[in-house]
Amino acid sequence: MFETGTGVGGTWYWNRYPGARSDSESWTYGYSFSEELLEEWEWEEHFAGQPETERYLNHVADKFDLRRDIQFKSRVTAAHYLEETRGWDVMLEDGRRYSTRFLVTAIGVLSAPTMPRIPGVETFQGQSCHTHYWPKEPVRLRDKRVAVIGTGATGVQTITEVAKTVGHLTVFQRTPQWCAPLHNGKISEEEMRKIRANYPEIFARCQETYGCFIHATDPRAALEVTPEEREAFWEKLYAEPGFGIWMGNFRDILVDRTANALISDFVAGKIRERVKDPVVAEKLIPKNHGFGTRRVPLESGYFEVYNQPNVKLVDITETPIERITPTGIKTSNSEYEFDIIIYATGFDAITGSFDRIDIRGVDGASLKEKWKDGPQTFLGILVDDFPNMLMVMGPHAGLGNLPRAAEYSADWATGLIRFARDRGLTRIEATAAGATAWTDHVIASSQGLLFAEVDSWMTGINRNVEGKNVRRIMRYSGGHPAFRERCEAVAAAGYRELWLA
């Protein structure tokens, strides 16, 4: 295993910015493969913060003696398939090279951070950092003049925490988000005992639901119930922890424009209640997408931040940022001075981490070039013309509660490698027809879903990356139960849909 960082944890190793926290229930977010692990780990909070999740992953690495197989500080820059050996030549940034029969990519969905394309970034003389590369040593924020650029899920968490101690905070927002309350809390010893006793039911529930969360879609439609019932249900969801208001809502809010407008109006009303200045409240209400059509950030007092006298919101659709200066930020109508600039500008999602490695398949074909008009995969795990390469959580795989989904993909990939080794196979590959059929199915599964009409990382849009300005379907929208059913059918048939040699 090659790991760029100096320790395990992936997302939770890199993203240590203020307020970093999981929005999946922590007890659904851990691994399910070991009863002993489930018995011994005590979750502290319903939604674990970065330090707790990083501790958990280090505990797992130690318990199963995983570090002996991991080479840290090892950034892979290229991987080339060699037909003569039916293997991969893997090249590292420091010049080391390795040969392997099978190459498994576990490089993440949101792991290729992007900086904004703003002139002068390198000229700023204060402290600046991207949230993904937040320093391990403490950043002194107290009484400082701080800017945060970006109001996605990471920005929302960062802004909420930073606002507690800074002297003055200026938030530069391009696109407001439909945020909902997280309602986090501590887990008592008694509650942890109940969680442990219910682990089989908890993981079975995650297997049943669309996104591998404990929240399941309500079978009713928003337009089938009375306005009073609808309002009461939404009040209930808004007051409950987690993604229930997104994943456990009426079945039509993400497909029916009228139903989506109703839930959007409900959440907009909540924002107006929580933000005292009506002008600021309107700026914080999205106008270019409906509730749930982008990933919903969960927050803990985010909107109340804008009631603080030391917090200013700058709408950069009205007054764009022209450049970063040595002392701060210049917009079209003002110049601001800062001690610290925080870039919460997100990631080149899903395919970005692949694009940053020179991956070449049969006859030197470039994966980045193959995917220039959108990814093409078989089950989000295999790619035609790239033999013996298996992706854990690749494009077009079933997404959702990431550890639940990743655990399944890892198990399926392991099963395929075991199948090949047991039979002396040295070449496993998706067929072109199989990849085309799955890609077509993935695209078809998004038809009628309102998210497919919206610019977001889930539709492949990133204005900070050249060429990522056309909407493409990047994930499977048929739900995880349907995804597993298709994968299991392929395995049960002896992987005959693949090219095996």
C-alpha cells in the first residue's frame, strides 16, 4: 500500500480544519467486518469529529497490524500497464518503481483539492491554507482578521468554528447552500451499550436504504398529504439529528419540481427565522438549485454566525473577487485586509484524483484522455483497456455513507482477485460492451432526478479546473441495494461478463 501522508486516516488525516466532522452517524461509519472491533470501540459523539475518527482509524491499523504493509510518504505519480508481463509498473514521486499483477485504487472521491483561479494567490504575505492541507500545528485564529473563501460543506463547518474566536471574519460566498441542523450530542455509556447490542440491525438497515444511511425515504409523497401533515413532518425532520431531512423525506422531493419547491420554501423560512438581518438572510438562501439537489451540509449554528457583529458576508456574484493582494483581498468595489485567508474551495471530485496520476492501459492509452468526456466504467470498479486495475469507490459506483459503500466495493474487488488467483488467471478486464452498458445504465438512472440539472461536484462541475465545466453523470443514482444486486449477479455467474485469461 502506498500512502502520500505520514499516517493512516485518508480524509481524516488530511482534513483537520476547525470544525471538521462526519455527518454520518458515527456508529454507522465504522467498519462492520470485525465483531471484536465493534465490541471494543467506544464512540464519544453521535457525529464524530476529525480527531475521534482519526483515532479510530489508527486503532484499526494497529489492531490488525496494517502498518507493516503501508509505505508512507509515497506519492504515486504514474501507473502503466505492461502487456508482456500482464502487470503494472507503478512509479513514485521519489523515483522508486514497483511491479504488481493487480492494481487497486483507493484514492478517494473527495481527495484532490482545488485552489480558486484568482490572480495573486501567491502574493499574500499573511498566513493562508486550503482546508484540506490544514496544518497539524495549531493555527492562531484568536483576535485575527480572517477571510474564508467558499461556503460548501467544508466552508460551513470551518466558518461556524472559526467565528467563535476570531477578531473579525469575512465570508466570501459564491453559491449559498441548503444547510440543515446536525443536532450532534455525546453518547452515554448506556447508549453505547444499546448501540452495540443493535449493531446487526443497524448494519442491516444501512444495507436496505438508498444511500447506506439509517435514514430511509418516506413512502408518501409530499403532494399526497395535507399541508398541515407536510409541515408537521418537516418540522419533525428539521429537529432530528442527521440526514433524515434529506434521505428520509417524502419520496417525491428530489424528482417533482412542485414538491421540491415546497421543501425549499420550508428550509428558506428556517433561514429567515435564524438570521436577523433580512438582507443577509436572502443572500444565504439558494436561488439556483432546490433543496437536496446538491449534497446537503449539516451545521451546528452556521446561520447564527451571521448575527455576530464581527462577521461580514460578501456575495461575490455581486462584487467578484478581482485578486488576492499582499495584504488581503480586492473585490470589484472594496479592498479588505486580512491576517489569514482560508480557502474552503473544495475538490476536483470523483475523477480528479485519477487525473492527477498518469494512468495508462493497453497500448499506452491514457485514462484521463479516455474519460475526458465523462467516466466510462463497469460497476464503477473496472475499466475496459485497463486490465487488472480495480477501483474502490471509482466513478459510477454506488455512493452514500462512504465506509458502508467502500466496504462493499473492497469486498467485491477482493473476491474477484481471489477468483483470478485460485484459477491461475493473469488478466481480468471489463469488456467495452460491458462498460458501455453500465455507463448507459448509470446515465439512465439519473433521468428525472433534479440533481442532474444542477451544477455541482456530483455532476462533474468545478470552475476551478480546466475542462470541468460540462455536466456529466459521475455517480450511480439507482441506490445501493440495486448496485449490490447487479454486482452480486456478475460474481454469481463466475464473472463471465468480464474478459478473463
